[in-house]
Amino acid sequence: MNIKAVLFDLDGTLLDTANDLGLALNHLLQEEQLPVIPLEIIRPAAGSGCKGLLKLGMNMDPDHPQYPEFSQRLLDLYQQHLVQTTNFFPGIENLLAFLEKKMIPWGIVTNKPAKYTDQLVSHLGLNERAGCVISGDTLAQRKPHPLPILHACQLLQHSPENCLYIGDSEIDIQACKAAGTPSLAALYGYIPANDNPLNWGADGYIQHPDELMQWIK
């Protein structure tokens, strides 16, 4: 790979947001007089947003008539816990410093709505560091559609084949394939036990953010 720029997914790749998402879900369950769920069980579902969390906590699918009501309540509760414990995954800060030292631009492409993405990026001081931040509602399409990744490549001023994307879900890899960008699957992220990332077709796999530096070298 001739890597000239790097793109990250947000939840489960760049930032560990699982505990704050879990706190929001458990508050909702308490409101509904349902049993709370240990955070370690919530963790694999954290990358699936409201859909995964409500399925885990209430066995509720998006076609349930009350899904819009409960998903909005979950988001409202998440807003209250947004930056309570969220931080970089171990190794990410060193990785970003490495990229910046090497003058390799990097950016974020996430399906998380900008309302939450922007607050997290600001809270962690990434506004001036990220070359681009593409949220789930920035464009008319979101991952697995290739448009967000292609737009990010354009903003970083490098062709897709020279932009490496790192994500922790199959839709990340699907988007990369459609966009023509090489991809790495972040095995340290939020991957459900019944999912096998080796079947996603990524160009490589990393167990820790530090391993990305070897790919770039």
C-alpha cells in the first residue's frame, strides 16, 4: 500500500464510547422497570447504535411501533452521558501523533449523527487536528455507501487508493470496497461474538492501534 492519508471510524475504532452508550441504555431500562445489563455485555452492541442497543435491552426491532419513541429517548439519555467516560482507545493518541509527525493527514468518517460527533471531537480537542469529519448526516448517504469515504478522500486531497480506512464493522469494509480504498479491520472494537471479521474481506486486521504504524512504515 502507498498510504498518504488515513481515515478512521469513530465508535469502536478511534474512541471508546461503549460505557457511555451503556449508561444511557441502562437508564432507559430503569425507566421502563426492566433489568439493567452489565456494561461488558452491552459493549459488543455499542457499534450498532440504537438498533443494536434496543434489540439487546428490549428485544425491540426498528419495525416495532414504539421504536421511534424509544430510540429518541435513548438518544436523549446518551446526550446526558456523552462525555462521561468516552476517551481514545489505548494507543490512539500515540498513533495520531505519529501520523502528524509524518505529515500524513487523517480524518473521521462515521455514521454517528453530527450532533454527537461534533461534541466528541470538540471535547477531545480534535477540531484543529482532523483533516475532515464526516458524520452520518453530513451527506445524502452514509456507510456502507461509498460517498462519505470518497468525500473524505477529496477533502484530504488524496486519491481513494492512497487513503487507508480503519473500522470495526462489516459496513466499514463494504464502504471501502465500494470506494476503492484499502481497509483494516479493528479487531479491538465493538464486534459481536456471532460476527466473524475474517469474513469481511478487509485488506488487513489489527489487534491494537499501534499496529497501524507498521502498516504505514
